[in-house]
Amino acid sequence: MKHQPDTVSKVDDWHEQAQCRDYKFQRDDKGEVFNPWFPKTGKAQDVTSEGMKYCAACPVALDCLVWALEKRELKDGIYGGTTPSQRRAMLKKKKAA
Ligand code: SF4
């Protein structure tokens, strides 16, 4: 299982360099797969979360963030090291400028 946005019909070059591409997903005690880029609680999206650590070292974080903003990924998920609320704030700020 890969995190990199796979809902896109066309795979862009930057996906090949995604830090999360080779992440080894594991199941918890209940058999559920924990996805650090789509944590089920807001608390897990803080800057110390596992997903954020990958994003911080990702060479294509900016491409990922731009993709998420263009696709209006504003409800959930970590993209480019940002939370949904951070992305909403970015778009709001851009709109106001
Ligand atoms: S910035 Fe994060 S979510 Fe985006 S490709 Fe890189 S590791 Fe994956």
C-alpha cells in the first residue's frame, strides 16, 4: 500500500520521488491498517507524527502540497507536511491577497 496520491489518473514524475512511497504499512491489534498520512484523530496530525516526519524529509514536499491545493484536498490527510486546516488557511490567505 502506498500513500502517494493514487487517485490521479496520470502519474506525475514527482510521485516517483515521494518519501512515503516505500512506507511499510502495518496493522494494529484490531487488524486495521494505520496510515500516518490519514490519522483518525486530529492529534495525530501534529508536527511530531510519523507522517509529518516523512514529509519533512521528502524531496517533493512542495510538489505534493501544490497538488493537494490544486485538488482541494482540504478535508483530511497530510500532504506536503501540512494538515487540512493549514491548507485551508493557505487558500484563504491566497484568496484574500
Ligand atoms: S510530502 Fe509527505 S505525503 Fe507528500 S509525497 Fe512527500 S512524504 Fe508523501
